[in-house]
Amino acid sequence: MIQLFKSNFSKIVITIALIFNFSKVLAVNEQFQLDLDLKYDVKEDGSVEVSKKIGIINLENELSVTSFTQNLEEYNYYDLEAIDVLGNVEYKEIDEDTTKRIVVPLRSAKIGKNQINSLTIKYKSKDLLKKVGSIYYLNLPKIPKNNVKNLNLTITVPKTFGNLIFISPNNSLKEESDKSVTYKFINNASLDQGISANFGEFQLINFDIKYQLKNNSNWFQNQEIALIPDISKRQEISIRDLNPKPIEVYTDQDGNYLAKYRINPGSSLDVSFKGSVRVYGPVIDLNSGSYFENIPEKIKSNYLQEQKYWEVSAPEISDISSTLLEKDKSVVFNANKIYKFLTENYKYNFEITKNNLVERNGALKALKREVPLGCMEFTDSFITIARSMGIPAREVNGYAFSKDPDKNPISINLSSGDVLHSWAEFYDPNLGWVQIDPTWGATSGIDYFSKLDLNHVTFVTKGIDSEYPLPAGMYRTSQDTKLIQFDFPNNPDVKDFDVVYEASKDFSFNFLNLLTNKEPIKITNLGGTTIFNVGDEKILPLESKIIYINKYDEKSYKNFNGNKFELKLSNSVFYYILIIVYISFVGLLLYAILYFAVTRAKYLQKLLPHLFRLPQGRGQ
């Protein structure tokens, strides 16, 4: 929105429109630059006081700016005031179908090169900060670098919000006072991914999930369901109830927790799964990635293959991946290029959210723009380009909490009212598996690459197979029954995530274990949380394992967050009885051998030649 005028003195007069919200700063022949000093003061009631000091710098001798326009469509504001060098300014509000903007006249003309026209806009908003569950989410719109000379941005947050989980980008300076914490972004020419920050410790969510299983055959049948899994540094579960109990719970190659049930012929089975999940928000450092040659061969063999919906070998896919690939750069650098390619060039189709169940079209059709794009198309496209480029990638299906469907849409709506979402993850040798959401990155303009918010709950990960296992919500015999319930607890019980177990030394009759100093430990997980890092093993809830540990090693385990605890052993009387019996048996056996050897030596002299003599007869 730039208009050119000529005055009586043949001077060019320009009206500048500066749009902060996910748009570009407009320019005419680079005739001006901007100095921006932005302050966001977050209050305990959730409101944010915003102050924007704007300096408009002339770059030509015959140049003047007469008015300034800001688009305010992204947030509702109140108590707005505009101030120039002469004081408060009467501004004009313009309401359009999709846009609300203010136009502020600049009453003091600044004509000439390097002249600066100054303006301050102040207002309050309750839309920049949202609280979901126990987490505060602050999202500030992106500020493109076009014509921005200097940019200083300050965020002040009360300490009552809790710890900083993450702030992105992560190059801010931190200052603390008694009641607040301030984050400063100094001398940034661009914040073109916006700023997002989460405060709290973790997101705690209760779940109540139903699975409807049916055996239509005339024979007994084993069927599996996917439970919510633990994910390192990302997601921790506590199971309160799994009813009925499965015949087996195990972990597959993708880290999914699968529970197996045996169903009678012609019968149905309803499974109830209740518990809680803690979601954490790790942030990756884009400069800490490793290189393609360091990717383990097993990871490459499993997660670079072509599968249904992931048309890795298609020429169109190869063209995109070869264009984007910079082989001498890190894996995370190249993965970020794919993410930016998708979020900047492809548009989400919001009409998809009106459908009960969206057909999955695959990456090739999506990238050729032959189908409307939903979350599955963005996810499949990222995975396919990444695999074609040599980056291991997988699909994640789960539940995502969205308070703003216009920015963070949920694409998979089931007729029952259950909603699912799909996103992606890639593997970097230094960073491990990293979850990202290209769909929400495209719709919101917020960075969902270097961190994923705490509102994404993983149900299943698909890498070995693009279609299996199915996520919770898809095991159903009735299309009208709601199977997934989530809520945020008002008074969370921290004991739900305590490790509860029984551990004792087990007895082994294997003499080889004695020679190798391997000691069997039987551990039964009695709680709802997984026990990690006992002899490089993990023990799922409801599971019992015998683990062999070097008797001289430290007997300990680590919880989800890596804190080490001593493994307390409580040996039963039966264990000591077995030890006594075993020692007695071995002692008696040795005594018998020794007694026979000493007292029956003459018989041994006769017996041994008889046993080892050469055969008699033909051919001797």
C-alpha cells in the first residue's frame, strides 16, 4: 500500500504501509529504511502491553513520508494510541472483510536524505499470549528483513509463569529482576520466523482412549493396538488402567508400544486405556547438526526406502531434492531447507477440515498440486523429499490441541468427533530424531522446525511401514462413538509418574554366567511409567524382565529425564534357599568325583585303557 504523489515543489511524497503480521514490508526502489524498537510487556492477567517505536529513514534527498499504515488483522487490540514528535495523533481505523488496519498521519515532514520521521504506536492485546493446560504460549508475528536497518525487540514476562521451556530464535539476552524476566533481541535485521516462547515445566494431559476390536473369522485371532509411547526428551506416559490386560506388550522398531489381544471367533472386544502424558519441548540448535556420512547404516536401510505415499524414486521428487540438497552442509541444515520449501511454496486447503475423513493422496500428487493439501500431504511431502535427499524421515500421527484453527488446523476429522493430526520427523546423527510440523509452519508462519510446541501428543510413528500401526481413534467398529478424550488436570498428582517396581536377584543354573560375572536381576514394573536404562534395557508398565548385569557394575537405572537412581534389590527367602541347594548340590558332586578318583584309582587304571583302546580286527 504505497502511493506516489508530486508536490508543488516537485518533491516525491510517499505513504508507507508497514505490515507486521506475516506479510512483507513494502518498498519503492529502496527509498527508505526502518529502525524498529519493539517492546512486549506481558502481564499476569494474560494481557500484553505493546510499544512500537518506528523510525522511518529517508534514503533520498527529495523524499518525505506523510502517513504510516499498520495491519492489525492478527490480533484484537484496545487502548491504542499513536504518538509522533508533536504528541498524540488522531488515527483512522479501516475495517475490511479480512483486514483491520490503522492509518496514522505524520504531521512533521522530514525531507532529505538520512532524515528520520519517528512514530510510536502503543496498544494492549490478549491474543498474543495463550494458556493451554499448564503452559503459557507467547507467539509474536514475524518481521521480514525488507528495508529493516535495525531491529531491537524486548519481551518481559512475570516469573509466576514458571521456567522458560524454550524461546525461538534462541539468540536472546536474558535479564532478571525480582518479579520478571526480560529477553532482548538486539541489533537483529530480521525475525522472519517470528518469536515463540513457552513457559512452565511440561504439559500434563489426561487421556481416556477406547479401542474397539472385532474378530469376524471362525478362528481365534491375535490383534494389536498401539498405545501412547514414551519418546526420549519429548513425551513421557503414565498408565493408570489398561483393561482388559493384554497377553503381551512390546516395542517395535519405530518405538511404538503395541499391546496384543487374543479374540475369540465371531467376538468383539472393547479395550480401555487411561493415564496421563507429560509433553516436553526440546529445542534444537541448527548449528549443532552432523553430516550425511555419519548416519548409521541401519538407520539408512530402514528409513530411506520408498513406500506407498512416499514416491522417493519419482523424477519430480528427485528434481526437487537435487535442487535443494547441499551435501557439504549438515543434515539438519538440509532438512530445514525442505521445511522452508514446503512452508513458503505450498498452501494449506482449509476446506479439508470440513470433511469427515480425508483421503490420503501421497507426496507426488501433493507436490504436483493435483490435490488439496492437508496435514498428511505436507507430512508425506517432507518425508519423501527428505528420503530422496538421503535424510532418514518418518511420519507421526497423534493428537494436537489447537486453540486457533485458522492458524493451526487439524486435518483428520472422524465422524465420531475425534480429530487426529499428522506431522513428520527426521534423523540427524547429533540430534537424533527431531519432530517438526510443516503444516502448522505453513499456516501460522511460526517456527515449527527448531521446536515443536507442547500441544502435540504422539500416538504412533510410521517409518518401517507407511501405513502401520494405526493410531488410536482408528480402531473402531462404530463410526459414531467418540473414542478419544483428553483434558488438562486441575490438581495433577505428581505421584502418577513415580517409578514403582520389585527387583531381586534371580537364580541362574547357567555355569557360564558365573564365569562371565553375569548376574540375573528380575525386575517387575508395578507402576504406570516405563523404567529406563537398566542394563541398556527398558521395562514397560505391566512388564517383567530378567536382565543380566555384570555383578561388579553399579546397579542403577535412570528415569525419563536422565536422573540416576540406585536399584533397590529385595531378595526373597526362596532365592537364598536356591543358593543353598545349588551350593550343596555342586559340593556333593565334587565330593563324589574326588572320592571316586581317590578310592577307586585301580579301577580307573583298568577302565581308561579299555575305553580308549584301538579297534581289533580287519584293517588294523
